[in-house]
Amino acid sequence: MPESTLTKSDFPSLIRKVRDQGLLDRRPGYYSWLIGSDFLLYAAVWVAVAFTGDSWWQLALALPVAVSTTRVYFIGHDAGHGQIAGTRRGNRLLGLLIGNLSIGLSYGWWTDKHNRHHANPNHVDKDPDVGVGILVWTQAQAAERRGGFVGWFTRSQGWLFLPLLLLEGINLKVTSIRWALGELRNKDKERRGRARVEAVLLAVHFAVYLGLLFTVMSPGLAILFVFVHQALLGVHLGCAFAPNHKGMPTPDPDERWDHLRKQVLTARNVRGGVLTDWFLGGLNYQIEHHLFPSMPRPHLRRSQTVIRRHCELAGLPYAEEGLVESYTQALRHLHAVGAPLR
């Protein structure tokens, strides 16, 4: 098809361009280096915690521990999208070892939720990330929360978003445990079997995590370290995920967008260099990632040129902002959602 006749639904021609450039090919060498270096950092900061002794200085180590933990989260994210191993079984094994065992996050729960988000981003009836919860994402959702504490909270949610991220690390742990326990009661034998594996790995993680802290610290300091670590982790994760879709178009329930339109219009890239790539784990290339979830992380930047050009030819806007502006737009959107209640 000549480029001049591109339509908004012409996704197959983009796939051909991306595949012809080798951008969907596996990168085992890169991921071997990435997993090795990130887990070396992860192990090093925990060794530092263990050898510092029972001292309030250990709280200062909660920051590098949170940063290194987030690095492991990013690897788990890539495994969940099939970017690392060549088989679904291999990526699932990596996801269980990285998610459940290493960081205490249920791989099964997360992949189910995240895949539903990718299938229908920003769709209020189908995307779990914009469903009604502590926060709401549309003025229609906000209109149902008038009065009392809930109404006040919704009116103020733009200001409360960042403080709420302090609780996200603990929320992910609690949700993972609840999901695993719920799946253990599932009538499907195969699902119960998978849940048992996840539950055992989660139990091992928490036993080692809490066992280490309560061994090298006094009980009060250990409890405080857990909260500081999880709070900083929540903020880092929130800063990585928040700019991606908040404030971008939300399709109406009866609208039927084609794949290209659905993934491009609802996503926002974050402009930056190597440091931004490292801090956001490649999620700053949200448009590229949503169009090709299995694309290895190092290829996301390389694919920008062809994908941006394809969007131009198809008449689709390609949203990209600086880091500060992307946060500003996301927070403004949350504040605007609560405007009718003010």
C-alpha cells in the first residue's frame, strides 16, 4: 500500500516496517546483562543493610533499596510482556522468580490486570487502571461521589495523588496476597495449582524479607524500615506509570477504535535521554510499548522514528512531553475530574 493512502486502521503495514528492521527480535545478550546488573545492585544494597548494624542510618538505605527494587519491577514487567525469553513458559518462570519470589508481587494477578489494560487502554468499562477506586478518572465517575469524606477526597484528589503513592508499595503486596488466597479457593484445578506455586513463592519472599530486617534491626526500626522502603517504592513506581495515560483521551463506551488509534491516542511519551530511560524503565516510550508490547526494551527508542512517521501519515497525533510537563498534565487532569464537586 503506498504511504499516501494510509488509513488510521493501517496497522499491518507498520508491523511489516518494524519487523523488517528487526525491532521485534529477541535481545538475550542485553537482558542477560540487564538482569545480572540489576540483581547485583539489588543484592548489594541488601548486603549493605545487613552489615550496617542496628542503626538509624539504615533508614537512609531505604532509598537505594527502593530504587533497586523498582529496577527489578521493570524486569518483571518486561517478562510479563514476553520481551525476554523466547517461550511463554520461560517468561512465566522468570515472572514468578522475579515477581513473587524477589519482590513479593503476584505475577498472575499483575499480568491479568495489566493485559486487560493493554487491550483497552483508558476505556472506563474495560481498563482496570481507570475503574472507580480510591481515585476516579472521569467527571461522570466523580459525579457519583458527592457528599461526605468521599466527596471531599474526590474534590482534592489532584493534590492527594502524590501522597497516596506512599501507600502503593504496601497496596501491591496486600493485593497480591489477597489474589493468591482467593485463587486457592478457585474451582478450577489448574488455577488452584498455579496459585499454590505463587502462594509458596510469596511466603518465601516475605519470610526472607521480614526475617532479614528483624534479624539485623530492632523491631521498631525494622517496622519503620518496611514502611519507608514501601513508601519510596510506591512513589518511584507511581512516577514511572502516572505520566503514561492520565489526561489522555478516554473513548466512550460505544466507540469502536481500531488498534492503531486505540493505542496511540490514549498514550503519552516522556521526552528525555539515557537518565530518563533508566529512571522510567523504558515506560517513557509508552506509544511504542502499547503498539508492540513484546518489543524488547532497547528497541523502543530505535522504533520511535518509524512509528512517529507512520502516525503522521495516518493523521494521528503523537503525544510526547518533557518529564515535568507530563506530570503536570496528569495532575491537572485528576484535579479537573473533581471540578464539578467544587
